[in-house]
Amino acid sequence: MARDWTNAQRNAIDKRDRTLLVSAAAGSGKTSVLTERVIQTILDTEHPVEITDLLIVTFTRAAAGEMRKRIAKALNEAMLKNKNNAHLTRQLMLLGSAHISTIDSFYLELVKANFETAGFSPAFRMADDAELYTLRRDLMNAAVDRMYAEEPDFARLADVFADVRNETALTEQLLTVRERLIKHPEGIELLLSSAEKQEKLGAAPFQSKEGALIYGELQRYATAGKEICGMLLQLLPNEPAAAKLTPRYEPL
């Protein structure tokens, strides 16, 4: 059953005489649109394209695998209708060597094929997640130590985020900030612009958009805590041991 595409999706699939930049939110069907565009390009009878002439990259291995699977299915279905079509038969044979992968896998293969020009050892490999985390943590620890030594006010930041019982708390907080920042196109500029806004607000940080969110959360926690304390104080007089408590506690 054919899928019902939106006008914008159909334009992204069908346009051929220009360079396209498609911007869409998560879950909006980008991978499906890209897959359909690839399929339609391969099946184009007027301007046939070899699957190996296309570079198709995604952000996840799952998406790359799904694209390859859908393209194979579409080619098989097309061959059933055109059994003597040599172009379709060739595309299906070439599918295994087509450039359909994640962005990092594509660059890895590129460097492997040109390691000498890139100045790498032929035995180089990709670091795994555990190794990368350890490296990032060591670099962040070194940066924190340098900031303590060079910036007198840095200790005030550490007092806010660090736990005296956990020496790595500040490092973990900063690594979390880094992970969130790299998901934004603005990167570090987003952090700097936010800091600039806070400086302009001076003694009224909760008037900013970010500050209002934080203040709202603080209010929510404070209200919940007050309600819990009130409930406990109502139950306390009924406990035998409560008489030993002095002075008597009153509701907030």
C-alpha cells in the first residue's frame, strides 16, 4: 500500500534539478523521505543512477540498516514487474557494496582507505564508548584543576555543583552540560549567550526564561515538601514517643 506523503515530503522526494536542504523535527519521517528519494532515483527510467554512485548517510546504524532493507524490498518489487530489466538486476547485486552507513562509519572507511595521506597508522581503530568516557573525564578533571588554580571565583561554582562527599560530582555535571551542548548547532555559543543574559539580569536571575523554569521547579519541590511536613506533624502527636519531643513542633 502506497504511503500518503505530505506536500513538503513529496517535494523533498521528487525534486531533482537543485540542491535540497531539508530541516525537520525528530520523528517527522526524514529517514522514510530519504529512503523514498533514493528508491525513486534508482528506478528513474529516464535518468538511471547506479546505487554505488550515491552516498547515503544517517545518524544511527538502525536507520542505515532499515534504509538498505527498504531499498532491497523496492528493487525486488520492481523486478517482479520488469523481470528483464538489467539495470534493476545490477542495482540489487550492487546493493551490498552501496555507501549506506552512519556518518562516522563513512569517515572511518574514508580514513582507512587513505590512512597514509591522513597521517594515521594502518593499525588505527575507533575508540569504544568506555574509552571515550574515560578520556573525556580525565580531560575534564584536568580542566577543573586548572580552573581552580587560575580562577579564584571558580571555587564558588564548585560549591554549588560539587558534593564534598563526591570529588567527581563537578566533573560529572560539566560532562553532562557538554553532552547537552553538542546536541545544539550553536554549541558553546548557546552557553555563552545564556551567561550574557544572566549577567544583564544581575540580582534578578529568575526573571530570565531559564531562571523562571528553575524557579518553577523549586516552588514545586518546596510545596511538596511543605505538604509532607504538614502531614507528618499531624501524625506526630499520635505517636507514643512524641511526648518526649520538646519543644512541640508547629505546622509551617
